[in-house]
Amino acid sequence: MSVPRGRRTAIAALLVLLVGAPLLALAPAAPGAVRVGGMSLLWWYTGLVAPLLATVIAIVVLVRGGE
């Protein structure tokens, strides 16, 4: 039983989204501390961007049936 290619790609994309937050927080020169619209880039990523992208990826995979 192999996992369909679309589902495998979605899993990889979700794992990349998870790795993004620690990279922003721990990278040299603190890119996560840069302010955008009064909030840090790390806040925007963990509070808005990553959850929205994860939701979109999950919906696309579920609608397509994980082809």
C-alpha cells in the first residue's frame, strides 16, 4: 500500500510549513523579529500564513482525493 503521490506531496508541504517557524525564530540576524504592520514576522507566519496555507493544502488534497 503506497501513499498516493498528491498526498505525499501535501504531507511534505505541511512538514515544510512546520519547519518554517523554528527557522524564523532561530535563524541568524533574527528575521522573525522584523516588524510588519506592527507585528513580528514570526507572529504573522505562525498566526496567519502557515495555518491558512495548511488549510488550503488540506482542502485541496481532500477534494482531489489524494490522487
